[in-house]
Amino acid sequence: MMTTLTSVLSYGCIGLGVFFWFWGTIPLLGDRSVLFKLHTLSVSDTLGSMLIMLGLLLKIPKEWPLLVLALLGLAVWNTVLGYVLAYCSNREVSK
């Protein structure tokens, strides 16, 4: 049975994660470069997704192996994708 504090922390993490998801889409409407927009979106999406996973981990702790694997996958693959995008966008390398 979940305690009240665990439930509040779980819903707080999930709510904050959804907030970061929406917050990351706001710069897409601006006049900045495409790389700035992609960076902002990927960082806020990764952080939001990780907070949602943490909230689910608090809510259903019996599924911790799967949720920890999802957290590690988000951290590793989104970081690698960011480096690949930055490498491919370098004008000297792409010529």
C-alpha cells in the first residue's frame, strides 16, 4: 500500500514531467536556429520522460527492473542522439 507522501511525490514527478514536455515545445515557435530548437526540445523531453519514469517507479515499485532500464535507456540514447545530431550538423565534417 502506498503512503500518502509516496503518492504525492509520485504524482508530483509525473506532473513535473508533463510540464517539461510542454515547456520544451514553446521554443519551437521562436526565431532561433533549428539546432537550438532541437536541443531545447530533446533536453526537456528527456528530463520530462525521466521524471515520469521516476514517478511511475514510486507508484509501482514492483516493476523497478523495467523502469530502471527505461531510465537508463532514455539517458544513454537521448545523449547519443544529441551527439550524433551535433556531429552531423558540423559544416566541416559534412562536406
